[in-house]
Amino acid sequence: MPYTKGCSLSFSCWELKPPVKSGVMRQQRFCDDKIRRLKSISLMLSRKSFSGYLSIDARWTHRRNSPSCTVTALDAVTKRVLACVNINHIGGNRQHAQYSGASNNMESAGTRIILKQLKKYNILKDVKEIIKDRDNKSVSVFKEFGVSHLERFDPGHVSKNISKDFTKFSASHKTVEVFNDKTQKIEKIERPFWGLNASLSMWLWSCFAEENIDKRTKMWENCVYHYVGNHSFCEPHNYKCFEWQKGVNSIQLQFMLYDWVHKWTPIVSKVSSIGSTCMNEAFNSKIACYLDKSRAWKNINIRVNVAILEWNDPEHFLGDIQKALHLPPLSEDCVKSFEENCYSKMILKQKTVTKGSKKQNKYKKSIQSVPGGDYQVFKSEWESEDEDIDDFD
């Protein structure tokens, strides 16, 4: 059965049923080995072009007590996948189960495996930064491999943490008693730090853009003087600045804000200015698209391998898979039926969208712009909204 050898992959990508399902299942183990070789070649090419900036992030299959976790390592500059590890909890007859610890420690276990792989391929010595979320559980792992000094934080997560902490700080100081030098009396000030959160967030992102760590920390701590009108430490600027009037009138409030800012200085100094974990999260969502149980593959690792192939080389991955599996190109009838099927499903989805939603209005305009319902004209507009065509049911 030469045609069914490996066709489970091809027909799963195109959402078409294979001609003989039994033949597909018999040949699937041979296809898995070939997909695994393609993935190894793709990762080897990624390691050759490694820039030195490594970003690591994890994806759990469930919010609490997750049975499995996927830890990915990407090049923060080239955005290519360098390594990917699946951690499965022992129990429930799960495939390739190898972990028996707590689910919240799966990311640390996967990080240890990834660092071992990088050390095995002799590129761990080339790492300049390891960008991660603020996860304290990985500190011992970095010490084990001697890369603790290379740890950097994702700017997006740090910005959210600082904003959340300042909201708590402002809420805990709704009323502050300060001594007025002019009247020589103690006065009560209501909500002295109200409204500073947005300005601090903008100031923080300008600090993240600075690569010099010493200059960045000075910029961050200088925000207190900047808000009260003292620009002696600022760079020359002509625009009108925000002025914190309550802080101008009270030196005590200035010290309170400076103490809070100084508390976050060590964290701000370790934020990466080169990359982030955003691309890891995008790749994790790509993996989630391939973990649909309606796919023909039985092995979760092969699904992840195909996701890696598509991420590293989205233009040629289908052709490479067809060549590796010795599959003939799809006929014109299959391609035409695939396009008609996707178009009919798209029209059906429009009818189920609730009225008044922005997405429905956008789709209506796209459909009206197609003269005579020509799919080829509509396709380019539709793909800009939903890139994963294969995920429509």
C-alpha cells in the first residue's frame, strides 16, 4: 500500500479522511520515525544559527494539577525552536510518563532537561542570556549548570507584577498623615499615590529599552525626582512633564514612593532588553492547535514535532513532510474539495456569530466584497483573521 504509507499526516493536515484507515494505522510507526528525523534536522539548523539569547517558557494542559506540560526553548532573536520537552505525569495510562513530582514543578524539570540538551550539543557555553518569567523554582536549576548570572526576566511579566504591586501599595495608603512645614501641623492626605500607575508604567518601559544596567537603574530610581519637578538628573527634554503635586508639597510622600521604587530596583536591573517569552507563548498556542484529539496521530510527541516543523519553516514544511514520507502531491480534486469545504464552513460560521459583534461585521464586509462568491479573492482577507485554517470543524 504505497499511497497509505504516511498519509495519516498528510490527510490530517488537510482535514481529509484517508482512503484506507487500517492501512494508515499499520504504517504510522514508520511515519513517526521520519517525522522525528525531520524535527532533528530542523533543530540542528536552529542550533547552528543560535544568537546566544535563549527564552524558555512552559505550557500546561490544565490550570490546576495538570497531567502534562510542554517546555519550549526558543532563540529570542531568530525566533526558531531550539529544544522542546514533554513532561507527562505518571498515572492514568499516559504515554511516555516519566514524572512523579508536583505539577507546578514541571517547568523546572523541563528546564533541567533542556539545559542538559544544550550542554550535550555544546552550545550552552554560547548562551548570553536566559529569558524566563519570574519563576523562583528554577534558581536551583540554574545554579546546577552554573548559569545563574545569565538569568533575565521577561519585560511583560515584570511590568504586570510591578503594576499589580503598586495598585496594592496605593490601596494600602488611602489616607496618610504628613507634617506640613508651613502650617507646622499634621495633615491628612487622601489617596496620595492615586493616578501614578499609568505614568510609572510608561516610565518603566522606557527603562527597559536601556541596555546599560547602571543607567537603567538610575533612570528607574530617578522617577521620583522627575515627578516632583527636579530634573537635574534627567536628560535634556523640552516637553511638558507630569507633575505629582501631592509629592511636591510633602517630602514624606517622596520618601515613601522612593522606598517602594527602590524595592523593585534589583528586578528591573535583571529584565532583558533583547527578547521576551512572547514568542514562546505563541509557539505554545501553535502546539495546542496540533493537540486536537480529532487528529489521526496517536502519539503526542509526533504532533509536537510537526508543530516544530511548521514553526521553524512554515513555507516548506508540508512539502518536506510529503517528500520524507514519499507521498505523491495532492490531486487537483483534493485541493478543490478542500477549498470548497473551508469556504462553506466559513459561511456557516458567519451565520452563528452573534449580532453586533465586531468580528461578524468584519466578516460581512469581507463576504460582500467578493464578486460572485469567488473563494480566491476572499481567501486572502480571511487568512489575515484566522491563520489556522485546519482547525475549523
